[in-house]
Amino acid sequence: MRADAVMERPGSRLGFTFHLAPGGGRLTLKPRRCAGGWLTVEALELAVPNLTLPVDLSAGADKFQRRRTEATRLCLTMAPGDLDELALARESALAALGVTAARLRFRKEHATVWAQIRGPQEAGEVCFKVYPLAHGGGLRLVVADARCLGALATPAVVIAHRILCALTAAVAADADPVVVLAQGLGDVLIDAAAGVLWQLLPPAGWRLPETATLAAELFAVTDDGARVVFGNRPGPRDELPPGGRGRELAAILAALASADGCLVKGDHEGALGAYREVMKAGGKAAAVATFRAIDVARALAVGEKSLGATELATELCRDAMELFVGAAAPRAALAGLAFARRDIAATGALLAEVAAIDAAAHDIDAALVTALFAARTCAGADPDAAEALFEHALNLEPGCVEATSALAERYHDTGRWADLARILRARAAAAPTPDARACEHIRLAEILADRLGDPAAARAELSNAQKACPDSPTTLN
């Protein structure tokens, strides 16, 4: 048989293809879903050493199930929708943390996480970023910019850490627990190759391959998803990408290790003191230490409901606003204190500032989450402020369902028909299905004809409804 011969056995449980190669053989796997459907193994190559020729291929690639092989290439990918599948797969683990809803999104060089928390003693929302680094044969995930919204008596970074651990446990499944290792607060190391191969191969009857020399060769995260390629690369296994904020944050965590350790143990007072020492030392870690200290103080104030704790948190926030002009974190913490004392006006005003700061920094996800929370908070007491915040949310995410629903109701109740027409156009553009899009066009046509006196525009919208969903009973009637 030629050295480049390819043999595939129809019906093979995994669908490996066998190739003869100098000194042995090579098994390749076609792309397939793994890990409960939220991850794609785009490529897997296993080296089969020390083959004696001729090779009996009558049993196909499955004859090598019990052979010790070596993983030489592994490519893993996730599409944007896979994050929703991951959150669904970990629903029970997240529920144990009090998470009632979660949303995950890929962004350039990171992922964003939003979660709604409901517990016996606290309620609110948390949002944070996760910066992934390819680390040897695995991934290192670092939490950044954790923020609490509402009356949460737990520091944001602690909640973020717990959520991250709950999500990443999906990689381990029934494998060795060290597949996922929490190195520190908001710092998790995953042996991705070992975890994925454990879930893929043994259930199909295949022996686990050697992975000791697998190392990351390519790693990329964009709005369109994530992709990591591991190759057989003996020697030092550096983190990828070589620069960026993730690497900077990973270095900062070393300076915060003592303070973070106190926080993990629930020693909030000790953590505050340790963070203050890092703040005094200056450098890049000082800002992160300052913002974590602020949030710890906020959590203490919300939990203890004491005047002293509130005064300490307020003082830290004011000092930080002077030191880091234009920073969002101290304003968000002050908003949390205002929310805890039920000062709705102050909460809304502060969070409006925070959302504006986020938007100016192009942190659209944080700005959107903050604006929507603020709008909901203000809706009953200050409808005008809520309207402005919902409009801001709509500018951040055109077609935002929550914002358009709230604004449509507001403009209908106040008889602002031109504004309602604008919102209905946005809803039609963002409708998830043709039938839903047709319904929005029809509703818009009614407003144009009955309220705005524009029959020509109304007919155009009815035509758009027909085009959107020609066979729908809604448009046929």
C-alpha cells in the first residue's frame, strides 16, 4: 500500500481515517460536535507509532482503538451560539449559585458574561469579562471588570469566579478533577485537550492518547467565535496570544494573590487591608486593587447595613473618583449603595453616568446591561429617566427586545405615535422570525393609517408584511 493511502471504514463509531506515514501511521477525525454540543472538534490527529508492515486494515481504523497513540494536532472551535448551549448545559450548576438567567457573548480577545442573581438574602445582576489565554495544552481564563448591579452582598469578582468555575466544569465532565484548576480568584486553568479527549474517545471505546507535548500554536477570539489549535511542540509552552490585556491581567493577579486569597476565604476585612497595601505600592496592579477594594467595601455595606460600612465604602469611592478620573467602577459601587438604601433617583443618575462611560470606552455589553438595569429601576418612580435609559440601550443595541418593548408601551400610553412608529420599525428589523417580522409591519401599518394619517406608508408596510411572510395567516388576512 502507498504511504499516502487512506482507508476509512463506513460506520466506524467515531469515523477516524487511517493514513500510512513514515515510521508508523496517522489517524484523522472529521469535524464533530463534542462536550454536549457546545464545542466543535474541527480536527484531531493521532500518531500511531511503531507499526509493522504490512498493516492489516480489514477492521478499518477501529483496529487501533486499544493502541497507545499520541495526539499531534487538535483544533477546537466555538461559534457565538455555542455559548448559549454551554449556559444551558450548566443550567443546574448555575442555579445552585442563585443564577436565574445568564447570557454569554464573544467579543474581540474576550468573552462577556451577564447573570441575574436571586437568593434568599440578595438579588441583582453581575457582569464581567473573561480573557482567555492559550496555556500549554490548555486554556487560562482570567476575570476582569466584574460589576454588581443591585443589592448583592457578595463582591462581584467572587460571584464571577463562582460562575466561571461552574461553566468550565463542563470541560471536565467525568474526567480527572485537575482538568479544571482554580489557580486563584478569577483565574482558572483548563487542560482543554485532556478534557475534550476524555469526553470524546473513551465513551467510543478508544484509549486516551498521549498529550504531554501538545501546545497551543494558534489562538483567536473574535465576535464570530473562538478557535484554538494545539500542535505537537516539544519544549517551552508559552501563553498565547503574546500580548493584550489578558496577559497584563494575568501578571497583575500575582500582585493581588494575598488579598484575593483573603477574599476567597471570606475574610473581607483582611482583603480590604491587603488591597490597600497593593494600592500604596502603585504600578499597574494599583488600579485593579482599588476597584476590588471598593467593591468589597460595597458588599460589606450592603450586607451589614451599618452606617460605618457605608461611610467607608463611600469614602473609598470618592477617593477613587479623584484618583481615576472618569472611571466607571466607583460610580457603579456608589449606585449599589444608593440602591441598597432605596434611593432610586441617585441609583438611576449614577448608572446613567456609568453606562455613558462604558459606551465611550466602546464597552457596549457593559453599557447595555447597566442602562437596562437602571431603566428598570427607574421605571416606576421616574418614567422620563427610564425612557432616556431605554433609548440609550436601543442606541447601543438596535432592536434590543427589552428596550423596544418598554418604549413601545411608553409611547403608546402617551400617544406619541411618531416615536411608536420608529420603535416598531426597529422591532420589525430585529424580529427573530418572518412571522414576527410580518406582525410588526402590520402593527406599524395600523399606526400609520389610524394615528398618523399616512395611508400610502401604511400600504407599503402591509406590502412589507406580505414579503416577509407570504404564507402566514396573519398576512393573508
